[in-house]
Amino acid sequence: MNRIEKFFGLRNEAKIRYLDGEFEVMSPGDFVRCAVTGQPIALPDLRYWSVDAQEAYASAEISAQRYLELNAIERSNAPAR
């Protein structure tokens, strides 16, 4: 990282494919955005994501909240027995 990048912060948003236990950079960049908060997450700090939803999350708490939210939506859309 050079002095200009340090001064201006994160510059380009990466396009990522989220896999089990790892991710693949499809288009290079410095960060991704949290799907819930919109907060930028530097790639070295990226720890939480959903393979099914293909979304990144800024924290474990946000990840858990989104997981419950997505599963509630799935359950409400399931056909009645």
C-alpha cells in the first residue's frame, strides 16, 4: 500500500465468490461491502459470509442475525403440510 492509498483509504470494491471456508476473488479490489450494513470490509479482514446467499458480513453478530432472517423468510415461503 502506498501513501496515497493510505490517505484515501479503500478504493475499489472486489467481486467475490464465497465458498466453504474460503473465497475466490472474481474481480480484484480492496474491499467488499457488508450485505446488512453496507460497511466496507477490507479483504484481509473478511471473516464472515454466506455461501448460500453469496453475501459478506462485518461481524459474527450481523452474520447470525442475517442467517435467522433468511431462514425465517424460507420457512414462511415453504408450502404448508
